[in-house]
Amino acid sequence: MKNLKYMTGFNNEHETEALENALPKGQFSPQKVNYKLYAEQFSSTAFTAPRHANRRTWTYRIRPSIAMGDFAPYAHALIKTAPDSDIPCPPNVLRWNPIPLPEKSTDFVDGLVTIGTNGDAKTQIGMGIHCYAANTSMGNKVFYSSDGEMLFVPQEGKLNVKTEFGLLSVAPGEIMVIPRGVRFSIDVSKDEPIRGYICENYGHPFVLPERGPVGANGYSNQRDFLYPVAWFEDNDTAHTVINKFCGNLYAAEMDHSPFDVVAWVGNSAPYKYDLANFNVMNTVSFDHPDPSIFTVLTSPSELEGTANVDFVIFPPRWMVAENTFRPPYYHRNVMSEFMGLIEGTYDAKEHGFVPGGMSLHNCMTPHGPEAEVFEKASNADLAPQQYKDTLAFMFESRYAIAPTAYAMQSPQRQKDYINCWSGLKKYFDGNL
């Protein structure tokens, strides 16, 4: 996985071949493909989606994807999918410590647990929020989701990823998106377990948010999104393909590696992005800006301006607002907010919210800085301040996020989370 090469440009029409002249010239499906390959189109939007929104890729592979056995159920009790809910959705503020790293041999699939869901995967609305923790490579086990594209946010350990479209190496501080239906396998380096978060986006594929009055630059730039170059295995060993479909897992056997795409051309493929390349826009005058200015990727809904899912980060940045309460303000929000911490400290929660941890503040549930942060920020010297060595993120959605029974009953849940606001005092006395 060292010295991997990538192609650049979000949603570009990329073309790449591992063998010279494997790509047809001037057409996608010739009568005979060079090297005796099969042509197979992969579409992650409808055929008739508008050109600017259409995502499809032509692959040229040793065998077509259907060269496999039938699927049979694959048991995994901790993976859940909306709208199936095993408990009522509470309005409480919720927070968890990190899920523990496994002690016994555990690969990515076996180490996957669902924290919350919303919407309905079958109608392609909403998302699932999962955590993973693993210490073992998947070997000849392969995974893909038919329910949604998968946004990975690593928190610990590097992901070494084989996909049908090529190889990716993804470290904490970077993200990776695997389109709906793309097969992949994750290798774990020796003595380097992995842990992180996943947003399984059931809805519209992620796009870059509009910049509006910011202009032509800022936020995420297309050039910084990296796509793998073609790479393939001509491997006739048995593989097990696990498919997440309509909320259930199914396994099928193959007598060869599915990573046999010799060349591909199109714009629907896995990609990665280094969050350090996000160009932060922030206030230089007064008041704390809304978190929407930190949106890296968005999955739009049918209600304009209201996201199915927003992926938002809180990266290192300068804070220079004058005469202003600088941390996030107290608020109640129509959007539901799931937060995770990759490294450092989040400015509104200085205690209890640790790297690998997570919190959930649902629609109209009040939240904001803990009592100690309020006291400190209300009396701070407002000199320019640099937030360093910190990286938090948020999956934000217009739909309420229902925690799973696993999440609510987990020993990692902080049942005293509400107490971080218990010290809020009454200062009002009727005087200015």
C-alpha cells in the first residue's frame, strides 16, 4: 500500500487502465474487448438522472460480477437499518465513550455495530450510523452495501483498502467514500488495530456544497479528492462476498477474486479526501457562525437547503471574533446532530467527549456548551486564539436519528451526560 498513485478531481470522468489498451476507444461496449475482458457498466444513479447528477462507470474485468453463487443469510445481530427500530427513539441528549478495541481476532465486518438510523433504506432516504473496530484483515472476505454509499471517518489506525476500482490507503484525518454497491476488503496492519465511524448514506450520493457568496474558492476543492488507479488480481482462490441488502446481510461464494477490473472509465468510484485540505471560512468580526460553513460533503433532500445528510467538520482554525461568546451557542435545531471526535478536544465539551467517543442531540433537543465552558468563555480575554490539534465532525440530518438498543444498553453510554449542564446558574437579578 506504499506509494499509491491517485487521480484527482471530485466527480470527474476518470479513465485508467492497468494494462495498456485495455480501455476501448470511442465506445464503451465493443463486440470484443481487448485482453478478452468483459464490459460491465456500474450505475449508482438512475440511467436518466440529469447529466450533472448522473454517476456511472464502465468497467473492463476478467469475469462479470454475476459469476458467483446464490446469496444465503449471513448472521450479524448488531447491524441495523432504518426504518427497523428495536426501541423507541428518546429525545434525551446522549453520549458514549469509544467502543473498545477487540481483544480477540475480529475483522471489519465482524467488528461493525450500528449506533443509530433514520429514514428508510428501501425508499433511499436517511442514513445509518455505524462504528467499526477491528484487529484482523478480511482476507478473502469481501463486503458491499446495496443500501447506501459508505462514508468512512477513521479515528485510529490506517485502512488498507482493496476495491474493484483500485487500492486506497486512508489514515485518521482523512475520509473515504465507497459508492453504493462497490465491493471492498479492508486489511489491518500488524499491531495497528483500526477504529472509526461510518455514515451509510441511503439517499442522494454525496456532493460538494455550494459556496454561495463565498465565491469560487474555499471549503473543499475538487482537486483534493483522490480516486484510485486501476489495479487487479487474477486470482482463482475462493472468496466470500457479503452484501448488505434491505437491512439484512447475505453471503455468496465466488471461485475467484472480485477485484479483477483491469480498466475503468467514469465518475462513480471510491474516493478519499484529506480533511487538512478543507479551507475554513470563519468570522473576522463578531458572533459565532453557524456550523454549515464547515460542510465538507452534503447529500441533498427534496426540500431545498435541508440535507438528507451533511458531513461537517470542526478542524484547527483561528478564532478572532470580538465581543462575542465564542463557543457554539445554546440552541434547539430542526436538524439532528451526531458528533464524533477524531483527536484533541472539542471547544464546547472540554470533559467527557474524548477521541473515539460520540454524542447525539436529536431534533429540537436543547444542547450547547457545558456549564464550565460557559463560565470560562463568558469571562475570557478575547485575544486571537488558535484552535490546534483538534478535529471533530458531525453527521447532521433533517430526520430524527433513532439510537439502537445496542447503543442505549452499551456500557459505553454515559448515563450521566445531562449532568454536564447541571451547574448552569441563574444570574438574572433585574439589573443591567
